[in-house]
Amino acid sequence: MINTRNLAISVCWLVLWTPLICAQDLSRYREFQLGMNLLAVAKQIDARPSEVRVIHQRPAVIQELEWQPRHALASSRETDSVNEVLFSFYNGELFRMVISYDQQRTEGLTDQDMIEAISATYGIATQPAAKIILFSSSHIYNDSEKVVARWEDSQSSLNLFRSSNQPRFGMLVLSKRVDALAQTAILKAIRLDEQEAPQREIERQKKEGEETRAAQAKARPANKADFRP
């Protein structure tokens, strides 16, 4: 009787814990983890410091880094279905990945084909009637795309989409918390840029004038001595 009761309790615990044991890590795409720092990502893809784009510097530092895996490794050129990955960083922390799949490698695949392939890694998908904003961090409200399928938990969201501009699929992977912080910071940065634009233009013109006068002053003695009417 006791053994039967213990067995029943054990089975109940197994049922309760099975979803947690089998839960997929939605914060990871291949070898990249949301929350990684920029230096770790750059090292992993063998990127040079000059390849990192600083989009905004205040109120938060927003940076971007592009990677084309098929061009990085000769062994993957014929097999990798990813054409390009755009990494976005908030104060050095990876919070977004926009994956563009190669058109030839996905040619003929239906939405359901893609959902089945991705679900093998991330579990059951939902198909919400929603759109996602695919912004390059310099502009927050860029093109939006319809979500084909979504995998999400309380912290992360993966969104499969089909590009409306060209016949290819893509995936948006993001940290919900940090993405919200980044979007707020980007909006503030854009407003600051707009407010400061007139003063920056005045300073640019002033600097340009000073440089022109300095160049003229430097050239004047030699040109005056050599001038022949």
C-alpha cells in the first residue's frame, strides 16, 4: 500500500516536472545567447572592432554588428541556410538577433515546413495575428512584418516571418525586458538628436569655416610669392 502510494506520488512529480525538463531555451539561437556581451559575440564570429556600428550613445549605448556565416567558414558555404545575422546590443548586452535565411536554401518551403523545422528545436509554436517591428536601431519604427509563427516564454520571444519585400524567411529573437528598455532609449535618443540638430549644424559650419580660413592662411604666403599676373 505504501509502495503504491509512493509510486503514485513519484509519477505525479514526474508529470509536473516533465515540461520543465523538456522546456527549450528560447534565449539561445545556435551558439548565441541573449545577454552575451558584445566582445564575446565579436570574438565568436571573428569580427573586427571597426565592424561594430555605434547607433546611439545616449541615454544608452546602442550598437549593431552584422555577420554572414556562409562567408565566414568555407565548410559552411554549401550547407548553411542562414544568409545574415544582425546583432543588436544595449549597453554592450545582446538583446536582439534578426536572422535572414538564404533565399535559395529556403526556396519552395512553405510556412508549415519552416514551422515544423524550427519547432523541432524550440517546441510547439503559436500563430498569433501579430506584426513585429524589424528596426535597424537607428530608427525604431521601421518596416514591420507579419508573424508566421512565434515561440515564447516570459523572458524571450522568437518570431518567424516572411519578408514582404523579398521572397525569403527570417527570424527575430529578442529579450522582452531588454528590448523594451532599448526601444525606450532609442526613442529618447532620436528626440535628443532632433533637438540638438540645429546647434550641431551651427557648430559644423563654424568648424568648416575655421578650417577653410586656416587652409587659406597657410597657402597665402607661398601663393603670394609665386603669383605672376
